[in-house]
Amino acid sequence: MMITLLEFREQLKNFYAKFEVYITPLYKFLVSLTAFLLINQNMGYLRPLKNPAIAIILALLCSFLPMNFAVFFAGLLILGHAIGLSLEAGIVILCVELLILMLYLRLSPKSSFILLLTPIAFALKVPYVIPISVGLVSAPVAALPVGCGVAVYYMIDLLKTNASALSNSDAESMLTRISLLVNGIIDNKAMLLTIAAFTITIMVVYIIRRLSVDYAWGIA
């Protein structure tokens, strides 16, 4: 089984090297398009942004641009939908996105692909593929974009859960709605536990992969 996995990995590497010029734009387009469509599907508070043509155009642009642009466009879509829901949601989301951007650009600017794939995996109900895969192919610093991706998923889920309260401007004060979102992020034990579990998994898989033993990658 382990020999088969190693052989499959080598075949994938050879195939990618041979057709890289075609595969790279294609996977950029597919990942970007999936991310944009899922954002529109799970948020969709600003009606003009829900147009699939916008997602397709942005994904086509991303296929020829660095993956950082896909993260940037995804952030703009999330922010636009948040503002469409309420001004308070837009303010909180903007602050969170700026924090993620500062951490991401400073510590792991080349991991855009991982940051995008993490919330996509959650949406597709296969989140635990991410920490194992990242531990197998990347370094421990990749835990940062994974953690940011987890935060993005739970942030979108928080907006969905509280959409009715946030969109009703007469029900509560602006400060109360902001407090609802901030507390929902800070006190989200499920999010914090998931980030911790994913980080530990990445570290364990990475350490096993780096051991000087036969079939270390397969064991990991």
C-alpha cells in the first residue's frame, strides 16, 4: 500500500512537470471559481454580486494572475456581501480581513492556495483532508493559512446564523450588533478548537514525514 502511494505521488509529480503550462492556469481557475461560487451561495446578501458571470470573470482573471489575487477577490466578495447584510457586519468583516491579511502577508504570503482550499473543504464536508495534506506537502508555517481559512469559514457561518438579527436595523443598536459579531468570533470555541486540532495534526504529520525511516511519507 505504501509503495503504491509513493509511486502514485511520483507519477503525479511527473505528470504535473510535463503539463504544468496547462495545469497551473486550470487549477487556478477551478479553485478560484469554486471559492467565489461558494461565497455567493452561502452569503448572497448583495444581489448584484450573486451573478455567476462575475464569479466566472474573476476566476478567469485569477487563472493568469498570482494566487494572492484570488484571496484578494474572495475577500472583496465576502466584504461586499457583508455590507449588503448590514453596515455593522461590513465593519467587523473588514477588520477581520485586515488582520488576516497582515498575518498572511507577513508570515506565509505564498500559501494562497491553502487559504482558499480550507473553507472550500469545509463547504464540501471534507475539512480533515486539509491538515493531513498540508502536513504531507508543506512546512509547519502553512498552519497559519489553514487557521485563517478556518476562521473565514466560521466567520461566514456566523453571518448566516445571525443574518436576520443583523439585517433588522430597528431591533437593536449598532453597537449591540457589532458586539454580537465580535463576541461570536472571539468566543467561538468550535473555531478555536478546530484551529488547534488542525495545527497539531499538521505538525504531527510533518514530523513523521521528516523521519529518517523507510516509507516515512506513506506512514504520515
